[in-house]
Amino acid sequence: MKRMVILVCLALSLFASVAGAATIGIGAFGGVGIPILQDDNGRATEFGVRAPVSLLPLITVEPYFLSASGSDVDQDLGGGVTVSRTGIDVSGFGANAMLTMGGPFQFYPFVGIGSHKLKRDGIEESRTTYSFGMGIGISPMPKLTLHLRGQLDAAVKDETSRKWGVATVGVSYNLVKFPPTP
């Protein structure tokens, strides 16, 4: 019984310290995706929204939605034959988990998983996408953070994948803090 009381007290104290750090925010981002080893696809312009939820002081979970528009590219098939291909458009959603460190200046590694739909003439498929990367956050004022990120995205289906190196710039604003401060 003593052991149970001690565990409950520890859990309540941990919950109280975690509850003071919880925040929910909203943000937007834009950037460029550069295809890796894809001769049939051009650079993509990427835009989206993120909703960072900080549950613990060092851990943030960030659901996202994105839309990317791939540019056209001329693919050399050899023997003087060139084919013009339209770029692949991507739309998707998922979540990133970030290990946020720091205060007004943050440095954070992150990993993510999502479901992305790839579409162009002749291609329309959904793929599981895995992401990892590094980010820098600068908070010029309370609740507002500017983000600069670099990441690698791999859209996987069966034993094949399409990969992009992605660089984005974004901003996020913390809407709610739990418990609310007076």
C-alpha cells in the first residue's frame, strides 16, 4: 500500500510539472523539395500548415498537412531521345516528433511519418513517407517562433521509394498554454 501511495504521488507531481509546459500552436511553412536520384521529376515548391503540440518540455509532436507542386523536366533517354515529363504533385499529412532544446533559440532534430499522395499523368498512388531532419527555431517574442529546417523525405511503396531533400522556412504561434496563465 505504501508503495502504491508513493507511486501515485510521484505520478501526480510529474503530471503537475508536465501540465505547466503543455502548449498548442499553429504554423505555416514554405520551401523547396529537390528530388534525389529521380531523373523523371523536377524541383517542387512546397507549402503547408503545422500544429505543434508540446507535451513535455523537450518533446513536441507536430501534425502537418502539405502540398507540393513538382516542376517539369526533360529526361534524356539516351541515343539523342529526350522526353518532357510533368512534375509530380504531392499532397499529404502526417506527424513529426521533435526533441526541442533551448529557449528563444532552439536546435531540434526530428523524425516523422505520413501518408502522401503522388500524382501526375500516369501516376496516382499513396505512399507512406518517412522524414528526418534538423531544425532551428528563433523566438523573437513570446509565443512566436521562426523555423528553418532541412530534412530528407522518403515516400516508400513496396520495395521502391522516391526521395526528396527539403528545405523550409516557417512560423508558428502558440495559441494555448495549459494550464492558462493569469
